[in-house]
Amino acid sequence: MDDNAAMTKPPTPSGALRGAVDLSSLGSPPASASGAAVAGEVLITGTDAAFQEIVLATREVAALVVLWSSRHPETRGAIDNAVAVAGTMDGRLQVVEVDVETNPGVAGAFQVQQIPMTMGLVAGQPLPLFAGVSAPEQIKPVVEELLRVAAQHGVTGRVTGTGAGGGPDGDEPPPLPPLHQEAYDAIERGDLKGAEAAYQKALADSPGDEDARIGLAQVQLLARTASVDLAAARAAAAADPDDVEAQIVVADLDLLGGHIEDAFTRLIDLVRRTTGDERERARKHLVELFDVTGAQDERVVKARRALMSALF
């Protein structure tokens, strides 16, 4: 673990709900465990004993997990800034602080390499966000994007007791368009074909529906990778760097795992090395992954420039 608290500009999260870390090793908490999500508190403490309960709670309310170190008190600034931003989100976000010194299980599950580190948790799935102590004005757009991703996956709950405009006593968020709700409900059931059909109908009715376009791209990505063997896919890609199909599969997996720049670089390099139909197939798939990530994402903007260079 790097003990330096670096200042890093936070990227926006991918809309795909499959993070680069595995939280399944964190056991279920005993009934008396402390540190579980507590209704009415924006900031809560995560522990090895109770973290699985917190993970489950993110099916209802999205969370920021801030991993810090009591050996380095300056890293608490990441918690303070996250809480400052969460406090403006009308109860739609909870902040979970985890001291990596006393909770090695959580630190190990999140594969902590540097502290402080901030992760998103939506519907039990981790989304890598950023390392370092970032200012609230940097964190806010990331949080807004995280909440948009949460809404796409039906995670629209609020921390109770947050007062007017926030919890159950405040205004409820506006209902989703019917076809979007149909898609979200299908995703909840694991019916990716149903979700895809709903998004396609939404786009047919309104070709300018950007949320439907992104949602469709995300669902199609999930469907493509649902039965892929990760180890076998990476072995095939390593064995033949110019195999377009093998590189596309690993790029999809990288994107789902939160390694967005790795996915883009893999396909841009493939475009440089290939010609004709193979080159066009790699280019078109890369553009599809841009749609999954979102046109305004800085990584997409950078990758588009690199793609132009690779093409010309």
C-alpha cells in the first residue's frame, strides 16, 4: 500500500455495474456486529465484521466508501470532503469510512494500493472512483454521475431522517419514463433481453433519448460478457494480439472491471496494427464502448483523439 495521499482528479464512473474488486470474501455480520448501515446517518463506519451488511444496503441507497489510514490522519480529509458533498444530495448517498489499519479484510477486498481511496458502491457492486484527497467541487460531478448510474439500476432510496427534500418526509424523485422503468425492472429480474427490447423501443419512440442509448449499450455489454471465462479470454488475447475477436472480448471485460483506459488502449492499438475489415471492426467496437462510458467522460474524449491519430 502506498502511504502517500496523492491529489488526483477524480474520473467519472462507468455505468457498468461490475467493479474491479470482489467483495464476496467479506462474511455476513453477526446480529450484534457494529458498523452496519444506520438509518438517518450520512456518515457511517465500515468494519470487517459488518461490511457485508453495508454492501447489501447499497441495493437501496448508493454509497461512497472512503478507505483511509489512522496512521496518516491527513487522509481523513477525504472523508470530510465526501461528507460535505453527500450532505447536498438530499439523502441519496451514504458515506462509509473504513480505517484500513484496523480492517484489513475490507482493504484486501478493495485491493487497496494507495490511501486514501474512494470507491462507489451501487447495488452491492464496486465502482472504482479516485485516489487522494479531492476537493468537494471535484467530487460533486463524480457523485452526480454515480447517482445517475444508481438510478439506471433502480437504486433510488434515501437515507431516512434527512429532513425536507431528502428522506421520506421530503419530495420523492420524479418517476422514470415507462420504458426506462420497464428496462430497469427487467435488469432486476436478470432479463437482459427484456431490458434491451425496452431500451430499443424507447429509442424508436425518441431517437434523441441519450439515457436510453447509453442504457442499451450497457445492457448489450453485460449480455456479451455474461458467460465469458475471464482466464480463458485473457489467455487467448495474450496468445494472439492481432486476433480481433479475442481483443474485443478482453476490452469488454476491462470496461466492466472499471479498467476503462485499458479497454480503450487495447482497441486503439489494435486499430493501429490491423487493416481493412478487421480494422473497421475494432474501430466500431471501440466506438460502442465510448457509448457505454458516456460521451462527456474525459477518458472518452482523450481516447477519441488517440483513435483519430491511429486512423490517420
